[in-house]
Amino acid sequence: MIFIRNAVSGDVKAMYSLIKELALYEKAPEHVINSESDMLNDGFGEHPLFKAFIAENENGIVGMALCYQAYSTWKGKYIYLDDLIVTETERKSGAGTLLFEAVYNYSKTLNANQLRWHVLNWNEPAISFYKKYPCTFDEEWITCKIEKENLIK
């Protein structure tokens, strides 16, 4: 049986392991520059930057969803789901659904005007998963970013 709970600082090692597993799945392990120490400070310090939910079963932690509150000039308060990760052996166990519903309910609790996330255009299993929900896939917007090494210059 899988149950969902709020992440605590003692979960960071397992959370980081899930992040590295996802990076391998996405064929980009070298792009992970975050660290367990950063996550501990950023998520469980005096002013947490994120909230995370943990999926756990009798074998331990099998998934996580990490989100944070953001603000849009047009939409107001929203929740951004940064990652929803379920370890490969537990996919199709219902853990992803339970994690997504935890973030969905958290968004409702905060009276957010939107729940937003990204999904890679080649990740068909994730796209199929999200199609179960009343969401829109916005083809109009392009994700833009400046990486850390270019912020330093």
C-alpha cells in the first residue's frame, strides 16, 4: 500500500536519489547541479523555497512531487509542480496519481488560481498520465532559461 506524506529533512537523500534517477531517464545526468545540501537548506531551512510530498510503501520512499508557490501578473497566485518522480519499479502502482492529487489538493488549499508544470514533448508516458486530468497542453509558450554559468558573467 502506498501512502503520501509531507517531506521532512530526513528524506533529502532519497529525494536526491530520485532526482538522479530521473536525470538518467531523461538522458541528462550531467545537468543536475543541485546537491543534497542545497535541497536541505532550500527546502527545510528558515524560509523554505519548496514543498515536497513523498510516496512511500513498505519498501520505503518510491516517489516524490516537488512544488512551490509562484505569482503571475495575469493569473495571480499559482503552484508550480517542478517534478513528479516515481522510481521505475513502482510506475503504474498508483504512486504518481496519489502524488499529483496531493499537489492538486495543496493548490486548492492555498486557493491558487492555477496549477502549472512542464512535460518533455518526447515523454509519452508522462503526457498520457497528465491527459487523465482536465489540463491544457500549451503549444504557444516556449520555455526560456539562462543557466548559472551565464548568470555569473
